[in-house]
Amino acid sequence: MKNTKFSVITGVAGTIGSNLAGELIKSGHIVYGIDDFSLGKKKNLEFLNKSKKFKLIKCDVSNFEELKKKILLKKKINYLWLLAANSDIQAGIKDGNVDLVKTFMTTKVSIDFFSKYLSENSKIIFSSSSAVYGNIKKKINENIKIYNPISYYGEYKLISEIYLEDFSKKKNLKYLIIRFPNVVGPPLTHGVIFDFCKKILKKKYLKVLGNGSQKKPYVYVKELISCMIFLSKRKTKFKIYLCGPNDTGVKVRKIANEVVKIFKSKKKIIYGKTSYGWKGDVPNYNYNVTRLNKEGFKFKKTSLQAVQEAIRQNKTSLVNEKN
């Protein structure tokens, strides 16, 4: 047990957090998962209920005093996974305080609180986003320092990155920032596939936000977890990595057509008129993942394959719920 790795995951009840917890436990980690269940769901963690290597703590990681009351660790953390963030897009658009608390404060307070449990050999892994770039026209790589987020979510992800970098340098801590593209796969909690699959079953037609020309890269959650764990174990040359497949992404119009096809539906698809889905949505972006590939990791699924697999999985899940 001396060599057993100890991981703490914030936002453990979300799509990424729950999958990450499962994979880390399979590889021998002891995992403490933290969530306040304002966005994540307990049912996402049911498969871990019988594991002696998993401990679930209900706690708001944006509240320092609550963390002090509920968490007292007896050993150092090997990996601190900062995944807690706002996933309620519409709420974040309407009120900037949502992302201030759920995206930035969850990160800042977690770093401040858990730093005392970190050693020089520990590593902080932060889940960031393509949203930090905003509406950038060129292909994105890690050397591009043009940041112009057009959403509160993107703004507070960027501020979180800056805080983590500054804090880690002052405290001599190891950290890694992974900027995700669109992540799909079970358990889906939000996003375009989640939305389309619900609509195709409940609505008379499939209404698409925007004109369908929006085009972005997608990764399947299981592959994303493999990438995160791969990078966390390595002595990486860089502190920031973009992750995604080697393609230009998938258009929303194609995703809508795939949903209709996989659900074997005859419902009509109705498109909006704007080039974006909602205020704050970045309609098009493209990752250059050369740095990740040179590190030794390549995604096997293309963006389209990730989307197709996620639709099939969500269809099965919705049918089972109905029955």
C-alpha cells in the first residue's frame, strides 16, 4: 500500500470526473471524489459504490470554510484533478456570477485549500477549454497567445489558468493544463448531442440552434481520460497541451443528420439563421495537436466517430430509461 497513488478529483460526478475516477481506481489509485451535486449526479457514481478505493465527499469546493470542516487528509496527494466547473451554459450566459463561482472560485479555492497536502512530487492537473481563445480564425496551437474569450466561462477558465500558473511557480508545485475540445460520451449531461437526442424523442421536429455551419473537434470521453492519465504520468516538456483528434472537426449539421439516422427518425430538422448557437458560443475552431502527438499520444477516434459513438450510447441510455 506504500506505493499506492492517491488522487483527489473535484467535480467527480460529471461526465469526465466519473469516468476518470473509474479508470484511476482500475489502475490502483485511491480516489477521493468531491462534488456538491448542483450539476453532477450521484447516479453517475453508482458503479463505484462498492469500491473500497473510492470515497465520495459532498462538498462545495468554492467554499473554503466548508472544505475545512469536511476534509482532513492524513497523507499527501499525488494527483489533484481540478475538474469542477460550470456546465449550465444558459445559466452562465444569463448571469456572470455563475461562472465566477462555479468555474473560477471552484478552481482558486481548491488550489488554496489542497496546496498544504501537496509535495514537490505531486501534480495538479487542470481541465481548461478551447473557450479561452474566443472567436479565433486561425488553427490553434499552444504557442498562440491570442486570448479573447467571448463567454464568462472562457474568461474564468483563462483566469483560472493564470492563477494556477502563478500559484504553482510561487509554491514550486508541478502542474499541467489540458485544454479540452468538445467532449462527448456517457454519461451525457449537456451539449449538442444531449440536446438533439432529447429533442428527437420528445419534440415534433429537431430544432437546431444556429444554421448548422458551426464546426468543432470532438473527443470521446474514454479516450480523453486515457490522454489525461497519459500526460499526468509523464515528465512533460510543456505545461499546456491541446487535446483532440487530427481532423478539422464536425459540423453541427452533420451531427443533426447522424442523430436522425441513428434514431431511425423521420422528423424534420429545422435550422436557425445565425452562424452561432447562442450568445458566447464559438462557432468554429480547429486544434493543432502536434505537441500532444510528439509527446506520444494520438486519439484513435476521429471527431465524427466520437460523435457517432456518443449518439449510439445516448440512444441506448434513453431507451433504457423509458423502459
